[in-house]
Amino acid sequence: QAVLTQPSSLSASPGASASLTCTLRSGIDVGTYRIFWYQQKPGSPPQYLLKYKSDSDKEQGSGVPSRFSGSKDASANAGILFISGLQSEDEADYYCMIWHSSAWVFGGGTKLTVL
Amino acid sequence: EVQLLESGGGLVQPGGSLRLSCAASGFTFTSSAMDWVRQAPGKGLEWVSVISASGGTTYYADSVKGRFTISRDTSRSTLYLQMNSLRVEDTAVYYCAKALGYSSGEGLDKWGQGTRVTVS
């Protein structure tokens, strides 16, 4: 079982909101990790969006709109990237990442389609 | 403005070697850990290696351990990745990335444009 699992795709309408999940493998407690989120558009490198561990330990990337926010769902053992007021430019791949056992681990990525 | 410029990619036969470079500017190079991350064609991101700001600590993904070596030259503000015993499955775009802090595990906030490595 992968350390981090993301849905492969998600669709939403312009102006709507989207919640992208990043589920940690059973036995790895989401509460102990900072979760980092990245956006990647075709042909471009990833862009840092934010990091989230708790409401008192979080950071927005430089220039990242407040429409992007992070949270956790402890009951689901998952990190969440919430995007409000979806715009066509938000269409991209989104990756979560954690530092686990002295290595960075990425989720498989979610392709967000805005249509 | 932070700039990371990778170079050194190309076409190499299986079993061959390449050295990637990443020239850094726009920030205090000696204050940031640095990473290499790769992305195979049509696939997701895979972390490769990290080196602390001092160069004293390094970590590698199991897939490259014993074959790749990360290093940094503070006088040149340049990050390197020596890749030996290359395999077809090492084919990818290789990105260098700047860490948010001094040590490994502090997140990556800036990425270069990447350099393409093809092993065939």
C-alpha cells in the first residue's frame, strides 16, 4: 500500500469549490506530519502552494491566493487541499508530500479538471 | 528572485553515467538544503535525494541508493547529482529544488525548469 494516496482525478465547475484529499497509509498518523501541496501545469515545474500541520503550524506559499487552504481530516487520516472559487487556471495536477523515514514521499497526484 | 538552472541532461546508454548541475542564485545558497526530484514521462513526482545546507547530511531514495551521489559547491552556488550505472527506468526530467530551511525535511519552495535524462 502506498504511503500517500490521492484520487487520480477530480472535476468541478468554475466558481465551485474542490477538496483534494491525500490519505496516509494505515499506521502513519496524519497528525504528526506537515503536509506540503504542489500544483503542476503541463510542461512546467511544480509550484509550492502551502504547508499544513495544524491551524497554528501552517504556511501559505509566496503569492499563493487565499483561495487555496489546507486542513486535515483526522478521522480519515488525510490531508486536504481546499480550493474555493475555482477558476479555469486552477486546472492542473496537484501533489501532496510528506517527510517520512528520512525521505520525501509524494502522492500519486490528482488531475483537477475545471469545466 | 530565486533562480535554479539545471544542466547536464541528455541521452545515455544503460550502464552509463551523467552529472547534472543546478546553478542557484537569488538566495543565500549556504542557508538552504537542496533536493533533486524527478518525473518520468507521463508520471508523477519522485524524490531522488537531499543534501543539507552544510553538505554534511545526505539522503537518497532506495531506487538510486548506491548509484547516485548528491553534492554541492558553495563557492559556485551549484548543486550536483552524479548518476552512475544508469537504467532505463531512470529516464525522467530531473528538477533541482530549494528547501524551505537548513535541514532536510523542511519542504521545497522553489523548483528549476528541469533537465531531461534519457537512458536508452
